[in-house]
Amino acid sequence: MIRACAPGLSPALAARVDALAKPRDVDGLVKSALDATGAQLHFGLQHRTSTSFDVGEREGNCIEYAELFAAIFNREKGGLDARVYVVHSAGTSRAPSSGR
């Protein structure tokens, strides 16, 4: 399944992303979006999946990393002719099973 991402960036996080220097090429954009995503999330599965993001660092799973990376990339791209889509296998659920 391929779809455009629509995570909820808080106004404060959106402002932080908007303040990032706009990369001149796609490689720079990928690096910048990866760095920004890594600053917001640390990997873990002991939480309920949420695609709402704020400025505080929090635990994230693969779904949340993909959603946040795509949101930051697409917001930060400026005039570059590039776009990221989140891809999930059709047979998977959005929430990982963590026994809760």
C-alpha cells in the first residue's frame, strides 16, 4: 500500500523543521530528514503507535520512523523535485503487537 503521509506535526515541531537550512540536492535532503527524524525518535516497541509528533524526543517504531521521515522530507524539500511516500505491506496492521 502506498499513500501520502499525513502525520501530525505539532506547531512547535513544524516551526523547527521550517527553520532547518534547505538542502540544495536530494542527497542533502535525505541526510537532513534522517538527522531530524533521529533527533525526535529512539527505537522501541513498548508504546502505542502514534503519528502525532512534538518537539520532545520519544520512542518510535518502524511505522512512526517512516511517517516522520516522510513528513520532514516533504516539508523541507523547498523547490526540489522530490517527494517521499510511506509504503506498508498490505497484509500488516498499523499497530505492532506488543502484548498490550
